[in-house]
Amino acid sequence: MYKQNNLSKGNVVKQLIIFALPFVISNLVQTLYSVADMIVVGHYNGTVSMSGVNIGSQVTNLMTILALGLSAGATVLIAQSIGAEKTKKLQKVIGTLFTSLLILAIIMTALMLIFHVQILELIKTPKESFKESSNFLNVTALGTIFIFGYNALSAIMRGMGDSKSPLYFVTIACLTNVILDLLFVGGFHMGATGAGIATIISQALSMILCIIYLIRKRFVFDFHLKSFGIDSEQLKALLKLGLPISVQNLIGNISFLFITAIVNSYGVTASAAVGAVGKYNGFAILPAIAMNAAISTMCAQNLGAGREDRARKTFVTGMIISCIISYSIFALTRLFPEQILGMFVKDEAMIRVGLPYLKAFSIDYLLVPIYFSMNGLFIGAGHTTYSLISYILSGIVIRMPMAFLLSDVVHLGLYGVGLAIPAATLSSILLNLWFYYSGRWRKQTIHLSGQKDERTVV
């Protein structure tokens, strides 16, 4: 029998660490997907293919934004339901999520296959890497359903307090991805196309194994055809929670695509350098992101159980742990920047171009643990709309204009582009501090109804 984990009881510090650790490792392993692609492609095919994978990956991320938002909304809804002991609606929530994402995957795949050329032209993809970007994008578009499926399954299990099972499956997928990268890119010399094929096969394997595991464990959702369908009440709740997260992620990706467009104007070497920094950054901030997800789930269950005191303690504890890790990463980044860039490709020109960007970008590691921890509390409380507003300020009002002004107007080049990142994060932290101390985050946003317990969930 698949067991859910109630995080509204027991020692807060111990539970947070035990629950967050698989999150951190899962994010670390999942980040290896894209990093493995970049490293293998960089060593076997050089900066052109490396640039293609970087650009293609960023566009692919746009496809998954709505799926990730709805999945995150499902995590909060499921976690608060468990905390309030309202488990009867879980199957409807899960069925609605799966069915909605299946429809969305079909639509997104078609759109991306039709408009991929226009999208790559819009972000000023360098001519040298245009074909590789297009190849990678087309392959990953065909595997959208697997990307959506795995992320949905992971979000559901984590909402039920299980952060270990997703770790097992993403580890299998990552190992498969690395092996297939070496086979397709290193052995068959397929470049970005091979990297894309390796990624999709790995995601498909992970999703299928996850489903088989849950069926054997008699999961609350049986995966029978009759169990799929859209419940209007649950869809409304998922959209209320998930759409703001999706839009927030969309804004973040658009702002970074804007930065990519600026960088692409500097040439393919700059594009590859920024891509390498971006992949490293995926590792550097993953402890903060993982803690954000852990805080969100644990706070949601505690607020659902009416334990605001435990939610506050979870937030503070998570922020302290996250800061200790992130500040250590900042120190290592400033001490060994050349070695970090050298992991991706032994190209002195790329390393020289990327150093200023990495040094400026790394300032963000002092700020992200604070931002993500506060954001985890707010999302766990259901305030995804506020989180969206905060990110609009960060991504659109600050990051994009600052990147342009500092790079092209003040003529700081890639160093200026890198400085725009921590400037945006700082602006969000200031707004978050006001929202927290105003007490507005405590306002009720979700009302769960059910037969067992009519308590309102914060």
C-alpha cells in the first residue's frame, strides 16, 4: 500500500531536513539531464552544438511551464487536503491533473512543431547554431507528454509527503540519459539531435517506471481509463493555484530569453559561455529551489491542519539551512570560476568571455535562499497570485531593463547582464518582506469542503 506522510506532526527541524534532502538530491540529479547534454555535446561537438542545446533547452522549458504550474498547484492542494484530513477528493484532483496535462501536451507539441523556426528567429539564434537548436527543439517537442507526465507524478507524490520515490525514478532517468548521451552524441556523432533523443527516452522510462511502481503499491489513483476525466471544481482550484505559478515561470523564462537574445548578439562564443553559466547555475541554486519546494509542501500541510506556528518554524528553519549551503556555493564560485567554466568545454575564448558574467551572476547566490524560502511559505499558504506579482516586478520591471541598460547603455557587456540577475532578486526580497510583516500571507485563499472535516484551510 502506498503510504502518505503527514508533515503536520513531529519535530519540525527533523522532518524538514528528512523531507528536503531527497528534494535536494532529486533536483541535483534532474539538473544533470541538461548539464550532461551540454558537457557531452561540448566535448564532442564544440561550441556550436553547445549553443544549440542551450537555446533549444530554453525554448523547451517554455513548453513545460503550464504543466509545472498546474502540477505545483496540485502539490499545494493535495498537501493542504492531507493536512486537513480530506483525502476523498485526492483521486478527483489527480484525475483532473492528468487529463488536463494530456490535452495540454498534445496542443503544445503541435504548436512547437509548427512555430519552432519563428521562435528561434525571434530570439536571434546565431546562424551557426540555428540548425542544432532546431533539431534539439523538434526532438524534445515530440516527447512533451513524457516531460509533463513525469513532472505531474513527482508533484503528486511530493504533495502526499513522499519526496523519496521521485528521487529513485529521476536517478534512473539521469543515468540512462548520460549513457545515451555518450552513445548518440559521442558514439554516433548525432550532436544536439542525439542529446534531445537521450533526454526524451530517459523521461519516458522514468514516467513508465513510476506508473508501474504506483500501481503495484495500490496508489490512490488506479490509472484505469474510467478514472481519467476533468472535475470542474478541482480544475477551478488547480487553475486558481497553478496559473499564477505558470505565468510566473513564463515571465521568468521570457526574461531569460530576452537576456539570451542580448547575449546572442555578441556571437556564438558568448552564447555558449552564458549557456555554460546557466547550466552551472542550475546546480548552484538547486538547494534553494529544493528548500522552496519542501517548505511549500510542509507549510501547506501544517496550514491545512491549522498549525501556523509550525509553518512559521518550517520557513525560518528552511531559510537558515538554505543560506548556509548557498553561501558556501558562492564562496566556491568566486574562488574557482575558471575551473567551473572549464568543466563544459576546453575553449579559452569561451572561458574568458564567460568569467565576467559568472562573477556578476554569482552575487545572486547570496539572495536566492532568502527569496525562495519566503516564496515557499507564501505558495504553501496558497498565495500564488502574490508570488506572481512579486515575480513580475523582478522579471519584467527590473531584470529585463537592467540587463539592457547595463550591457548596452552603460557598456558593461556580459558583466552588466549578469548584474541584472541579483538586482531583480533583491527587489523581490524587499517586496516579500513587506508582504510577510504585513501579515497578508495569512489571509485564507483556499476553502476545502468534505464530509470528514469542514475546517477551512488557510
